[in-house]
Amino acid sequence: MNRVEVQVLGIDTPPWTDRLGFFAEKVLDLLGHHNWDLSLVLCDDPTIRDLNSRYRNKDESTDVLSFQLGEPMEDEEAGSRFLAGDIIISLDTLGLNAQYFQVSPDEELRRLVIHGILHLDGQDHQTNDPNEDMLIVQEDILKRLSEERILP
């Protein structure tokens, strides 16, 4: 059983955080991952800009950051677990991207969750070219879970 914890930084807690966690669990299930623990953190642009500056030396906002832990852990109750890491999503930039790419905020949020999980899974991309292997996988998962919704 996978576990996803949703937190917020610098913003009020949205009413749909439970659905966000359920969606992330569906992505993990689709990827065949079991006993993963990860956290999803929703924030604003100043918060993600600070993290991007401190950890990537990029003094700018971004839409999603992934901090991979990749550590096995033993839990007395749950047995062997995998601490995947943290995914940080700026709701400010998500809204701007949704407008720019002419997609719904829900679709963009689902895309960012998938993107972050793929990074925690060890996948990477050099550019944002849609022909990059990781981005092809991302869009395939998005399509396969197209009936799912996070936002009301």
C-alpha cells in the first residue's frame, strides 16, 4: 500500500487535497510501485522560488520540484517501505501554465503530479521537448488516467 501525505506552505489548504493524494496513489499503482511513501507540498511562487534558489541555484519560480530520497525503510507495522521523496508544486505557476498551454488547471495539476513522481522514480529529461522519453511516459499516464479529477 502506497502512502501520500499532502501539505501546504504559504497558502491556505485547498479543499481538494484528499483527491490529490488519491490521484498520486493511482499514478504509483499504475507504475507498479508498492509500499512507497511520498509527500506532495502545495505552495505559492515565493516559496517555490526560495526552494529553487537554495537547492538548484536558480533564482526563479517554477511549477514543480522533486526532491528524491530513494531510501528503504523498515516500519514495524507496515514492513518494508520506500521513502521516495517530496514533490513541491506552485499553485501560482500551475495557473499560469494552464492558461499558457490552454489546458484546464486540473489537467495541469495532474500532469505536474505525474511529472514529479517520474522524477522520484529516477527518470529525467534534458529539455521540454515532448519527444523526450520521460515526457512521453508522462503524457501516456495522463491519458490513461484522463477520467480522474482532482479539482472540483
